[in-house]
Amino acid sequence: MALLTAMIKTLMTALFVLMALSLPGQAATFSMKRGLNLDQWTTWPGEQQWGDAKAILPYPEWRKFLKEDDLKALKDAGFDFLRMPVDPSPFLSDQTVALRDDLYASVLDSVRMINRAGLKVVVDMHLIPAGGSRKIGMAEVMGDPQAFDAYVDMVRKMARTLAGEDPARVAFEPMNEPIVDCDSDGTSLWPDRQQKLFAAARSSATKLTLVLTGACYSAASALEKIDPKTIPDDNVIWTFHSYDPFLLTHQGATWAGDFIPYVTGLPYPLAAVPQAQLEVTLDTIRARIKAEAPWARQSGLLAYLDEQVAGMDSPEKLLGLMDAPFKKVEAWAKANGIEPENITLGEFGIIRQEYGNAYVMPAAYRAAYVSDMIERAEAHGFSWSVWSYGGAFGIVDAFNGDKAEPDVMDVIRGLH
């Protein structure tokens, strides 16, 4: 009898194991489908004024521009969540010591404001470069161990601030686009740093879904290098960003390297205009490089332009470029048992107008690109959030209080 009982127990145990193995992968508490990034406006005062409550509160900066009706309009347009960038630098600045609690409280108030509008929210800790009027940015946090430790402590406190919120409506992203491990020397610093950020966030917020990423601007190729088994937690969503092809999506962006600023006027897709018209545009770009680029760089920039255009001069080549990040992430997710709903395309988009540049990307090209990227994300079962509400990539607002053309938002409204 004892032997029979033991056999039954063994069989039952084996059955439970088989049942567990047959169940789909654990989903995160937080779910999302279609989102928009609230962006980083650039009207912040210099760091020397961050100790002035009137200058820096409410926080983040979009609170000075958007009201609850603006957020409800996004819900009505078809979005179910917003990704809310929060600049961490003021939390790390000596200037804000007396206001620190008010800053955390204001972020929480902003989260609740978004939830009241019927939208979920991902709180995104979004470092930008230092320089000019600010001392602390991505390079300092990644390059200085003391600055990184301070950042980890800030992540712990932000997670604690958010810990009491409904985990079905609030998620937390400890770092946007880490700029590390991009070098050809093969450094692998990010996995250990992300584990520290994860541990800090999870120890303070036990129920919130955490949004984690790969190194080097959250590229798909960087996510491929992450071993998710080193983060033993089911309540995680993995994110990647894609602006491919960069030549088309960042035209005229003065901050995006020494090549892109010379490039404006290219259509999406390149085949959207007759070949002769495309050649005139390319000749104009070449002439600009010859007139404005440093002499020693001109031949390299011209060759790079030709190489980039040749890589997307047919619909098949262009779609191949755009498909590649999705295929990489899908293969990585399958290899690691991660369900598609636990993957998000956290940023994508196409520039409307660089600040101070007269060239405005035709709205039809922007709408076509965003539509094609959404189609890819949804075909793979990934959620997405387009960049961004306003500014250079704005799909709702442009600059100086102007509205962006409605074409991209019309694409969103037309989704089913």
C-alpha cells in the first residue's frame, strides 16, 4: 500500500510538472497595446534655477502645457497607454535637495492624472546628455560609479513612490536607452548595471511591472545579447526601439551625428516619387555636403549617402531593413520563452521638423512610415508607443504652440 501511495504521489508530481510546462509563459501584471510618448520639452530653466519651486514644479515639464482634456483626447483617439519620460537629472542635482520630496510627489500626481484620463502609464526614467546648463546626464551616470550609485538610489525611491499604485495601470522603466556597450571593444557592462537597477526597483515596488531593455540605445541587436534568465522575475516587459532606416527618420536632425544634418527632402518610401525627382533631391544633398562639410570628411559622407540609398532603393530592400529588428527580437523572445505580449516597441517615429530648420517632412510620408511600423509591431504581437506628442517628432503638437498635421493621428484613429 505504501508503495502504491508513493507511486501515485510520483505520478501526480510528474503530472503537475507537465501541466506547468504546458502552460503559456507568465504574463506581466501590466498590459498595453497602443501608446504615445509624452516627450521631453526643452524649455527647462538651467540647473542653477532648479531649486526654485515655481521654475521646476509641477513635474515633469509637460504638466505646464497639457491638461486633463488633452490626455482624454488621446484616449479617445485610440491610445490605451502613455509612456511618460521623466528627466532624472533634477533628482540627482544638489540644487533640488529642499524640493526633492515635492518632485517625487509631483511625478506621482502626474501618473494619477494620466490614469484619471483613462490611460495606463509607463514611467520612463529618461536621461538626456549633460552640457550647457546641466551637469548630470547619461555619460556621467554611466562613467562615474558614484553617479551610477546615486542613480540606483533615485530608481529605488521612484519605485517606492509608485509602489502603491494599481499595477494594472502603472509600470516602471528604470532607464531609457542606456548608452553603454556600444563600442567595438566588446564591453558588457550593462547586464550587471541593469540587474542593480532591477533589484533597486523591485525591492521597493514588489507588484509593479518593470520595463527592461538592452544596451546601446535599446537597439534590437543589444536586446539579443541580454540573458533574461539572469532576471528571475515574470513581471517584466522587455523593450526595444527602432527608427530604421535612420537616414529617412531623422532627416535634418542636428544632434544625430555629422551626416544626418545635411540630409533633407528624401521621401518615404524612396519610391514615393519618380526616380528623376529623387535624383534631384540626392544631388541637392550632395551639393550641401560639398559646400558645408569639412573637406576631409566630404568623400566619406558622399560614399555613405550612396551606400545608404543603395540599401533601400527598392521596396523589398526597405522592408527588409525595417523588418530586421522585429525578426531579431522575435527570435530572441522565442529562444527565451518570452511571450509577444511581454515585448514592446518603446519608441519609433519619423521627424516632422528639426527645431530652427525650415524643412518640414510632408505629412503623408510620416503617416505612411508610422502606419508601416505599427503594422509590423502588431503582426508580431508587440505593443508599441510612437515618439512623440510634440517637438521635432510631434504628431499632436509642433513647435511654438502650433499643431502638427493630423495625418499621423488619423492613422491611429483608423486602427481597429
